[in-house]
Amino acid sequence: MNEIESEDRMKWWREARFGMFIHWGLYSLLGGTWKNIRANSSPSEWIMASRLIPKNQYRKIARDFNPVEFDARAWAELAVSAGMKYLVITAKHHDGFSMYRTKLSDYNIYDATSFKRDPLAELAEACSDVGLRFGIYYSQLDWNWGNLPAPLGFISNYPKYLDFLKGQLRELLTGYGEISALFFDGDWMAQWSMKDGRDVERMCRELQPGIIINDRVGKRTIMDSFVAGKPLAAHMPFLKIRTRKRLGDYVTPEQYVPGSPPEGDWETCMTMNTSWGYKSFDNYWKSAGELVSTLVGAASGGGNLLLNIGPDGNGRIPTQSVTRLNEIGAWLKKNGDCIYGAKPWRKSSEGSDIRYTEKNGNLFAIIRNLNRGNIVRLVEPVASKETRIVMLNGGRELKWKHDKGAIIVELSKEDLGDCRLPLVLKLSGTG
């Protein structure tokens, strides 16, 4: 089967704009604590490395991992109610534990735990049932094969590990129906090469011709490798990443929205608090307003947002995540036209509080903060006699006037509604 051309396979993804990321594994049971000591400075999914847990001890955690409250259908329905269009879950994270029934190792959720279920199979089916695209996260880095303490690890029999990695990817891409997206992570592993990335990418596209693959399948450049707005090398000074041609379909800024959008397709992945995996004592939750503003920032720059949840060791999604996702979904039901399928306008922003997108000849002004009370001042759009402005939420037409070249709109108390979330004006007949 021939690979589907890039423009065709990326079409749904560019329309979607918003997806759910799920980090779930053995680390979820620990909740960020090992032997009564909290891993305060690192995310919970890194606890094996941050607390230097020996492999033989970490593997024993599987004996107690029995997430009986896991409900694939509920997770998929939550994503849909949040307005998300796709879902990506960790099949294997850096700790090397497989969250599906692999035949290549007994170190997996089916064989090593009393759970005896395959969450990926259940999620793939649930996503199909509710019309949600299904994607998989896979880490090239594997501490179960490597040696700590170095976070990079070092795999002594690397050729054998590569065979294992490719074998697992074949399982995932042939046994779970259509896989829409594949999110690689761990390209900074010392032994991973650009050649390995090319070989793996080629194999994945042969197995799933329409699959979308991120840039971490290769070896990212210094410029591409950003986490929380800083080069990856700033977080891991031992890395020496040279500039190379990028692989994959899109780039992956992490924990921030770039001020200047990357060239080509891109997706920022972000947590709701500070950790990807469940961390019982992490209470630094972003508000729904902040998260919607992040989504708006991504869409106005032509990017997607992959927003993370970290279920606990029992399979429960934290209440804080559920509450925020429901708020986001309610906002998108009323204002989704400015996000789904929307493209960047000639000017993505005006100051720090206004973002622009366009779709079907309409311009959307998304106001993240009203500094002037009920007055909106738009400088960038050029008004004409045909200009109409309506509230996207409800469609009420608004009166406007010119003031020194700017468009001035006065909003009513009804228009303002819940000011914790962005307001959206739909403009037609502007230049």
C-alpha cells in the first residue's frame, strides 16, 4: 500500500486543532512518591530516574497495579465532551513498561499485573465508537533495557533492543485498527540516530499509510528541541544535538506556545498542572480560562494543542482535570468555529489579549482579557460599509464605530457573560 500524500493525511489533523494526551503507567500508582520521599522537582513519570529506583525494585510495582476503575468508554466520552478530536495514550513510556498486551515481553499490563486487560484495545474500540481518532505515544528511550542513573540510559545490546522496538511498533500498528497519530519521545537518547528514525518512520508508514508522525521520530535540532520555552540542551546540558534535517510531519514544542510559530505544522503538548503522570501532591492547576487561552494561542498560530491528563493508579481521572475539560468543552460548543479548521490570519495577535483566526471568509477576534471593561478596540481589521460584527456565542449582531482607524465595539452585560473565558467576535466584510 502506498503512503498517503502529506496534504491528504494532515487534513483531518489541521481541522481538529485539539486532542487529549494521556500519560498512564506504573508511575501512576506511585503518584510521585517513592519510599515516603516526594519527587518534588520532576514529573511523576520520571520517578524511576529521579529517585534512582533499581530495575528489579521498580518492576515489583506491577504486582500492585490493578486499575479496576479504568473505563475506556468514559475516557473517550470525556475527550469528546471537552471538544477534543483525537486521543493519544502512552503505550510505553521511558520506564519500559508496556501498557498493552505485547507478545515480546511479559513486562506489560496484561502479564505482569492482576488486571489482565489490554487498555489500548479497549480505548481503540471506544474511540472508534464515539468518533474520536486514536493515537499512540511510544518512547524510544527504555530504562528497563538501559542503565541508570543517567537519564539517557545506555543499552548494552542496542541492535537487539532496536529489533524489540520495531517489533512492538509492528504489534501496535497492526493489532489495534487504524492508528491516526504516533507520538515518539526520547530521541535525545544517546544511541538513537537519524538513520534509526528514518528506518522506523518508513516501517510505520508501510504499516499505516495514513499515519501522522511527530518530529521526535528523528533527531531534533537544537532549534526544534524546546521544552517550556528553553532549548532542550538547557534542561539536559549533557546533550549534544547537532542540526539535522527534520523527520516526521510536525514539530512538538512542549509546555508553551511559541511566540513565533514554527515553520510548517506543529502541536504544543501541555499539562494541566506541572506533571504528565499522576502526582498526588501536585496542586498547581491551570484554570479553564488559561487552558482555553492556550488553545486559542495555538490555533491563531496555525498549531494544535495536545492537552494532557494523568489518571491515577486505579484508573481514575483527577476531578480537577474533569472539571476543566468540561468547562473547555462548554466554551467550544459555543465558540468552536474560531478553532476547528480555522487558519492563522495575516496578523495572529494584537497586543497580549487579542488573537485572530479566520475561516470561510470570516475573521474571528478572540479577546482573552478585557482591559477596558466592556469596550473592545480592534486596530488590525480594516472595516468597510459591509462590515458586520456578531457575538459568536449566540449570534447577536453588535453595533460598532470607527475611532482613529480602529473598530470600537461596546458590549452589554449579557454579551460579557463569564469573563473568565475568552469572548469571540465574528467579523465579516473586513480587510
